[in-house]
Amino acid sequence: MHWQTLDTWIVVAGALSAVSCALLGNFLVLRRASMMGDAISHAVLPGLALAFLITDSRDSIAMFVGAGVVGVLTAVMTQWVHRVGRVDPSASMGVVFTGLFALGLILIVRGADHVDLDPGCVLYGAIELTPLDTVFLGGWDVPRAVVILAVVFVINALFVAVFFKELRISSFDPQLSTTVGINATVMHHALMVLVAITAVASFESVGSILVIAMLIVPAASAQLLTDRLGSMVLVSAAIAVASAVLGHAGAMTVPGWFGFEDTSTAGMIAVAAGVMFAVTWVAAPRQGLVGKLLHRVMVRLRVLQEDILGVLYRLEEYRGGEGAGLSIAKLGEVLALRPAFASVAIRGLVKRGEVTRTGHGYGLTRGGREAAARLVRAHRLWESYLVKFLNLPPDHVHGPAERLEHVTDAAMHEALADRTDRPEHDPQGRAIPPSP
């Protein structure tokens, strides 16, 4: 891979486009309107064609105005079809953007001899050619696409920074936004206008396909990594920049592994963003697949260990004294578990000092007995509560209480005791352990 100045400009153009899209994409994702970016990026095509037919020029300002008008029209018509036609929001979006996109294609076909718009360029872009069309700026020959995308990036960044509070409230709760004096409809339409302008600014350089990817993927990845909106915006921007760098580097190197010279940088940027999303989806600490799986395993292990403490506590009650124990095989039989699972849980309890080896297998230590007493107390208080307030038969409350005992903290212990008048025995007549 031979990196040149042209490659740097290509990456800068891709990064500016990707970050501009990602800044707005966060709020599309939060509004559950991710596909609105797809709709607008297709629906602005008639706006581009009409702007050219009216002005007979591909001047950027005319194109932006045409895109902005159609962008607002797309948002308004989508809401109108949804409310008046009473159809699903995604269906109304599909009706509107496919209709406008078809209209744009008709306009291009009808004026094919006069309209200087390349549908392939609109869809796929030509980011590799952006360094060839330059303007003289500050003593430097700067690609025209970089200048345009930089202006769009600054506009989007200022919009997000200045109206961050309004965007946050209107995205999470439009009704509350209206109540506190923030017009959620105006914020929605302003966001749609900027999405349309960003899409048009990116068409010639990166194409609409990359715009759609960057409006959704970086924000979706960032949402898996953080629960704070401010952090989500920053992380999505970082992912967008990384996608541009890795995408262009990948376009230069990866095809060589398969015997090809190179491939589309815009396409590889989208692929890089998709790969990072896949990695995030798998490895994110809290929301990732592995993180969720580990959390479920740890919760299951904790519940299993508490069940073992409960079994050993009830065994001591039944035998009338301390020191009673059970083997791993017997614990697995009582709890309907494989001995291997019971063995893993026991090792954790031994490490915590709550269970120790006895002549009959494993029994409770002093600390384990106290933990088990709290668990059994919660179980029997819940049984008393369910009988007293839900009128459940005493022989029907063991199952629900067994599930609730694992999520009962000290404050809830006291609340349950107060609500049930601090009973000394449960509905089956068994003693309720005293409060520690």
C-alpha cells in the first residue's frame, strides 16, 4: 500500500461525510426513524432534478434548496399519510419515498438530454475522484467536495451543539417537549432538512448508499457502548472517522488478497462501519452479545448458589441442628441440576466462605447460615404477603415466592414485614427467620 496526498484527501472527504451523517443519525436512531435517512436520500432525487431544470445549473446552493424542500416534504407527507391514512409509520415512509424516488427517475429520464445528473454517481459516488476537482483556498488546492462537506459538517455540528437540549427532549419524549415549550415538530423538520442537505452534499463524493450507512451504523454502534447521549454523539463521530480511515485502507489492500487491484472506497467505508458494528454487537461490555450472555450466566449462577443455601438451611431446620450437609450429587438431584453445575456453584460458595466441607458433603458456615436465613426470610414473607393480599391458597405460593426471593433487598424485607404485620410463621406454619 502506497499512501499519497490524494489518499489523505479521499479519507478527509469520507470522514467529513461520515461524521456529518453520524451527528444527525444519533437522533434518527433515538427517534426510531433510522430508515428516514434512507427515505430522504432517495426522495431528494426529484428535488435535484427540478433544481437543475429550473436553474439549468448544478450549483450547490440550488441543489441544497431543492433537497431541503423535498426533505421537509418527505417528512411532512410521511406524517400525514401515517395520521390520516392510519397506516404503520414504516409503511407510510415506504409509500412516500418510493413515490418521490420514482418521480425523480421519471424527471431524469424525460430530460435525459439536458439533465446532467448521473444516477450511478448518486448511488455509488466517486470519492476516488474528489481530489481532482480543486479550488484555491488559503494558499492550498483543496478538493471542492472537501470544502462543501466541511461546511456541512460545521452546520451539523453547530446545530447539534446549540440545540442539543431541544433535540434530546424532543427525541425521547415529543409530548414532554411540547409541554415545556419546545416545538417537537419544528425540531423534527429542521433535522430532516439537514439530513437532506447532508445527503445531497455527499452524493457526488460518496453516494447515497454510504450516506444511508453512516446515518445509521455509527449511531447504532455507539448506542451499544454508552447510555449517555453526549457520549453517544462523540463515540459515533469517532466510529465514523475510523470507518473512513479503515475503509480506504481496506480498499487499497484487501482486494489484493484475492487477486484484484482495488475496489470502491465508499463501499469499503460502509463495510468497515458494518464490521465495527458487528464487533460492537458481540463485544460491547453491557449491551453486547457476549456481555449479555455473561450477565445471564452470572445471574443464573447467583440464583443457583442462593438456592443451594436455601436447601442447606431447610435441611438444618428439618434435622434440628447445625452441621447437616449434602453431597454435590444429592444437591444436583434436589435442585434438578447436573452435578457439574452444582459443583461450579459450590466452589463459588466455598470461596466466599459460606459453605464448607462436612462429613456428609457440604454444609453452611456461620456466614452462609446468615445469608441463607435472609433468603428464607424473604421467601416466607412473600408467601405471607401473597396469601394475605392476593388470597392465593397456601399450597400455591411457593413457586412465586421462590422467584421473588432472589430480587428482595433489605428495604423490601422491612416493607414486606410491615405489610404482613411481622408474622412469626409462614402460611404453612414454618418459622420465619428473624430480621438480622
